[in-house]
Amino acid sequence: MPNPSTRPARKAVIPVAGMGTRFLPATKAVPKELLPVVDRPALQYIVEEAARAGLPEVLMVTGRGKAAIEDFFDRAPELETALEKKGDDGRLAAVHESTEVAQVHFVRQGEARGLGHAVLQAAAFVGDEPFAVLLGDDLIDARDHLLEQMLAVQAEHGGSVIALLDVGRENIDKYGAVAVEPTDDGGDVVAVTGLVEKPPVDEAPSSLAIIGRYVLAPEVFDVLRETAPGRGGEIQLTDALATLVERGEPVHGVVFGGRRYDTGDKLDYLKAVIRLAAERDDLGPALRGWLRDFVTELPPEGASPS
């Protein structure tokens, strides 16, 4: 069995260079990653997840039009002073949270050449250590410790670890798909034996899809440098992981069964806002009561709202 890395992961990489076209016109001037999920940007949830998992250093791979992200994670002295003068300690603490949650760094991707290319921009930041990649569109509920489990699997087995979700065979052509074998670790930890990006439904090796959490061995950088553009003319991280598998490097998957929201999808974004708000102590009671009344007033399925 390959010897696992003795150096634990300490760093996280978050690619945030996408244009957010699915949310136009809202994202014409505001990065999609800063759209609020209740009262915090989706991206803040992602950074908090990395910090909870023991990854205190975060690199964001940005692009043009994303300067607002740097501003959000920077100090805001004028705003902080104004809140201090008002004695608004609650909002002041909320403002401080975004700057104190982790040490956040930034690098520009330069041109949009795919997720693999974005990850490659982190090579100097990461060095020769394993590291996590968290995609900004995927929100994992804070009560579901997916990233922590993935880090534990990587620490035990070495190599790389990817998060998997059973999306049903009818939906697998929208995702990277994997072929897997069982392991001695239990049903939710599998050995990955093959990967393919967005396969036709009848050619998919399984209904297990790669979702936006990765713990990667640093060897992935050398592979990415050699990876030719694939599907969509982009350098695909899935292709690089497939190469690692072909070379005999260990790649494991953690099959996730918890709460996940795709905040890059309009409907899932709305579900995330409603669910997270409904569970909060300050908003939940009133919101849940309103939702119950609202649902009873909905027209029958297929009828037009009045």
C-alpha cells in the first residue's frame, strides 16, 4: 500500500474566476460568489468551512471583475469606525468575521482555461503539500463534516480524495463521473479506478458524480502542466485525476449523503436561502410561520398563479 503523506494539508484553494452567467443581470457588476445566502455571501460560508476543517490559509484564484471579493475579505476601517460610534456591536462583529476567519490570499488566473488551469495557478502557494480545493458554487451544510472526513482519508491513504454524490444515471452527463471499487474503510469510502468528464448517460461508469470538494496530492500540478485541453477546450481537473489513476497513484472518493446546495443554480440557491434562514433562531420562527401560510395558498400544480 502506498505510504500516505506525513505532511497534513494546511491550505485551501478556492477558484472564483467564473463569470456567473446563470445569474445575469445580477452578476453583471457583483461577483456571483458574493450573492447573499441570507445575510452572508456564499463565499464566506466556503471560507468558514475550510477554517473549521483546520485549513487556516486560503488562496482565491480570481479574474477580471472580481475586485469586490478582495474588498470583502479586507478590513473596512471607515465602516468599522461608524459602527463603533453607534455602539452597534453585533454588526461590527459580523463585519470582523469576514476578515478574521482565515488568512486569505489572491492570485489572478489571467485567462479562463478551465478548472484544472485555475488549480495550477496555486502551485507556488501550495508547494509540495497536499491541499484542498473548494468550489464556490457548492455549499455544504456546516453540520455535515465532509471536508474533515476527506482530509482524514487523505492522511491515512495519501494520494488524492474527491467528494462524490449519487445524482442518478439520468443526470450524470452534467458532471464528472467515476468508476469505483469498495474499500475496507466502509461503504462511503471507495477507491476510484477511472474518471470521465460529462459522459453520455449510456457510457457513464456509474451514477456517482464528482462534486466541488477535493483534497489533492501536490503531484497533480505536474500532471496539470502536461494535460491538454479536453472537453470544452479547457484544461479539466478530472482529466488530470484520471491520469493519476492510470499511473497507479491512489485516488479515493467519499460518497456524500448530507446537505449540499448548488448556489450556481437559481432553484438550489433559493432553497439554500430558505432552508438556512428557516433554521436560524432570529429568522426561523417568523419565516416558518409565513411559509406554512404561503404553501396553503399556492394554486394546484399546473395552474397559473393569480
